Amino acid sequence: MAKAFKMPPERDFGWALKATETTDFEIIERKNGQFCVVLSHSLLRGVTSKMIHWWFRNFANLNIVLEDTPGYEGVRVPGYYLWHPSDHCGAKFGGALAPDGTAQAGAKIQIQEAMQYKTYGMKYPVNTALNIFYCEYDGWAMGKSLPLLGKVMCLRISFKDVVENSAVVGAHYHYEVVIGASGNNPIARALNRKITRDYSPEFFDAWHLHNTIEVGTFENFLPALYKQRGDLSDLRFARGMDAMAGAEGAQTAYDPALFAQRVEEYRKADDPYAVQRAEMPAVL
């Protein structure tokens, strides 16, 4: 189980948070106790792949003054607080970072959060160090590996610009998770029983709304922070910077065909990690 930690007070940014209906989501359970998750988000309006890549390289290092958030007026907080108003506690980079201290493949990330904290409290906490497997302009991946067994967890995110009439109108954000050791043998099955005590299908049902909100908030704050990237020592956020203030129109998952294809590939796979490494059509 994750070690206990204390969650900070909720942040009321005044945002309309996205609902799970804006995504496509499925959990694929496997006979050996391993399971896979595919989550396809709606188009992130006003957000570009460059912004998302910048965020992943920097987010655990960022500290931001919240100028007019109730209860936080003028307070400098971790950038991680902006990424979710209630579920995020802390994030820290470590290990083999890039020379400028930003994330890169081979480094580590320590994460503290609780899925749907307002509903479940500390029923679904995360307090773990993960290896960063990939950090490039088209995606991010993190997880865990064990000697001889290889990967036993990998969370893989892909993103790309969406262009209409020669203009970038947003970014497609697609998430795939594999939990557990591959192989249908006693060692893999025993290990997977242990892993799924913390990362079960029920956990990922709670994670679904958590991640929907998390990714959706990019539309509200990321363009404003990206504009300030020239001076990371004085990042600020106020409600007037909200990129999506006044935006109208419901959103649905951006690429249902890709989602259906990937779900089917995981259902048929002998090794889900091989599927995860393979190219995602229309994404990578």
C-alpha cells in the first residue's frame, strides 16, 4: 500500500471540469491477472503538443503564485496543484535528469495523489517512484521494471497537434496503461495478484474521472503558463488568464476509431507491452 501523506486544501479555480462522457475508456482484464487500460480524451482546445511536452519536462519543478484563488491569494504553490484542483499533493523529479534539471528518459518521478479524493478520501492513494521511460515531443511514458521479468507497469501517453485549415486548433491526447507481468506462469500470476491489490480495475475506475479532470484542466491553465516559460522563477496564474473562459460546445473523445483499434489489439495480444511499444496510428 502507498505510504500515508497529507492532502492540501482544495483549490477553487472557477473552472468547469470535464466529465467522463468526454472520453472513451475501457479496462481489459487478462487471465494471468494482468490488465490494460485505454483512455482517449477529447480535443484539447487551445493546447499544442509543444505545450504538453514542455509541461512534462518541467511540471515537478514549477512553483506558481496563485494571485486570486480563494484561500491561496498570493501564495506560491507547486505547479502540480494546477493540474487537478483536489486530487494532487506533490510531484518530484529525481535520478538522471537532463543537465538543466528537467525530465528525460532515464530519470525518475515521485508522485503523491489520491484518486477522486473528494469522494473516496484516501481509499485510492498513489505515493510511488516511477522510472521515466520516454519524454519526447510526441509523448511520455513512466512505470516500473523488475530484473528478469522486464516491465510490470507502464503508463504511456501520446499527443499530437490537430490541424484544421492550416492552423493548430488543439492536441489529441491518448493514454494507455499496462499493469502486471506478462506470461501465463506461476511467477507472473503470483506477482500480478500482489500488484493489483494497489492497482485494481476498481482503482482505475476512480482514476478515469481523475484523469479526465486532470487532462481537461490543460485547456484552462497551460497556454497561460507556457507564455511565461522564459522566466520560470516568476510564474503566476490568475482567473483572467483562463484560456477557456466563456468557451462553449460539448466535447467527445477525439478519435473513436483509434480507441476501438487499440482496445482490440490489447484483447488479442500475447504481450501487452509489445502492443504498447508499437506505433499508435494517427497519434505517433
